[in-house]
Amino acid sequence: MREPTAGLVLIGICAAVLIGAALSLARAVFAPVAFALFVIAIVWPFQRWLQTVLPKIVAILITVAVTTVIITVFASLIAWGFGRVVRSVINDAARIQAIYAQMVDWLETHGIVLAGLWAEHFNMRWLIRVLPEVTNRMSGTATFLFVVLIYVILGLLEVDDVARKLRLARRQDIGPVLLAGGARTAVKLRRFMLVRTLMSALTGFLVWAFAALAGVELAVEWGVIAFVLNYIPVIGPLIATTFPTLYATAQFSSWQTGLIIFAGLNLIQFLVGSYLEPRVAGNALSISPFVILFTVFFWTFLWGITGAFIGVPIAIAVLTLCDEHPSGRWLAELVGSRDDRMEDRA
């Protein structure tokens, strides 16, 4: 019995590696599809309600229009917040370079060899070149979002047909699993986005209030950035605390003040993300923290910033589908929550 089992494990590992390589190489194809499926799961109840009072095509057009407006607002907030920060850094480049030089000198006088490496590979001219490039890449997501919207339109047109085909599928063990798993996944993803939106709004407000009270410039921009980036687990909050800390350090010319700002921002992230959010979400979205961290970095490695955003929803979908089939239920119980299954089936 051990040899076949070992062989199956080896085959599974090889299959996982090949699938990961395929997803990475074909990211231009798979990433928009995954994002579109996520959007469809979120907006489908709205379209279904519209279809009760309007023709199907009109309901789809209204749904897509509302989705486009929401995505455009988020993209505009990101561009506005980071754009203002980039312009401020460029306008104040000379003072920031001087502060950076003082920090390097202080580190070198205390025998920190790493300071020499910083001086060799990092300077403000390099930072000024990088920041606009980051902004331009963020603006280049317009093409990606356009492709996503095309997939969303086509997907919304076929939701009913796909459900009907699954009910009539010859493989009676597959159709019910996909239907039930898909329905439960959609419910979980909508709950995930609702909780994330509430917690992101609270985080953005608290960051703005703290930055304003501390006298940090661009407090509104830091609040907006924290609100948007909070949708990206792990990586988003890290960026939302690091950038204001560096900016505050340069503004006040004091690493002690920067340390206070850093501690305050991380306290906000901890209270909202680790204390309030689990209590609002309950057990329904309970996933092992290790799995969340691995998922975020794994999908970021494969698909970049898109993967960082969509990674946790993909994990929720995979675990929910595994929970619907006896052969995969062990995985859902291992990294998920048993109470979650009981709650959804109650």
C-alpha cells in the first residue's frame, strides 16, 4: 500500500508544479478569467434581482455599468493617492536626499556595514525614477480591466445555461458538487468583500485621523491609500504603513517620530485586521493564517498585484469546492473551519 500512495503523492506534486508553471506563463489568459469569475460571483444577485423586473440584456448592461463605475472609482482613488504622494516626494527631493545622507552617516558611525550597501545601490534619483514608473504601471491596468469586463459580460450571459448543464450532467457526482460549491463560494465571496469593505473603510478613517492628529502631511491621501490597499491581505497593510512612516521620517527629520508613526499605524492595522475583522466575519471565512500568507505570496509570485488581490478568494473557492466532495473534505477541515461548514449547511 505504501508504494502506490507514494507514487500518487509524487504525481500530485508534479501536477501541482506543472499547473503553477502553466498559470504563470499564461497569466494574461487566466488572471482576467479568475478576476471575472470573482466579479460575477459578487454581482450576480444584483443582476438576478434586475432580471425579475427588466429584460435579461438590460439587466446585464446595468450590472456591467455599475461594476465599471465601482472599479473606475477604486482605480481613480489609487491613482489620485499615489500620484499626490509621488509629486510631493519629487518636489521635496533635495531635502529627502539630505536626510537620507544623514541617516547613512549615522549608521556608518555606529558600525552598520549595511549602510554602505544602501549608499551604493540606493539614492533619491533612483527613487524618483521608480515612483513615476510604478504610477504608470498602475495606470496600465486599464487594458486588464477592459478584458475582465468582456469576460464578465459573457459570463453573466451564460450563468443560467451553465447551471442548467450542470444539473443535466452525466457525471452525477460532479454536477451537484460544482453547483452547491459554486453557490456556497459566491455567498462566501460576497461576505468576504462586505467585511473587507467595512474594515477597509474603518482602517482608512483611522489612518487619516491618526496622521492628521500627528501632523503628517497628506493625511487624506494616506487614509485613501490605506483604504484601497487593505483589500490586499498582508502586502497591502504593509505598504500602507511603510510609506507613511518613511514620509513622516523625512517630514519631521526624526527617526524617533517615524518610529512613533510606524507603531501607531501598525496598532491600527492590528486592531482592525486581527481583532475586529475576525469578530465581524465570524467562522464563515476562517482560514489558517499560514494558508492566507502562503496564498498571498504564491499568487503574487504568479500574477503580481492581481494575484495578491485575488489569491484569498481563490483559496476560499478551492476549499469550499473541496468541502463539497468527500475526497477533498479532509483538506477543507485541515486548513479551514469545521464550524464554517456546519454554519453554511444549517
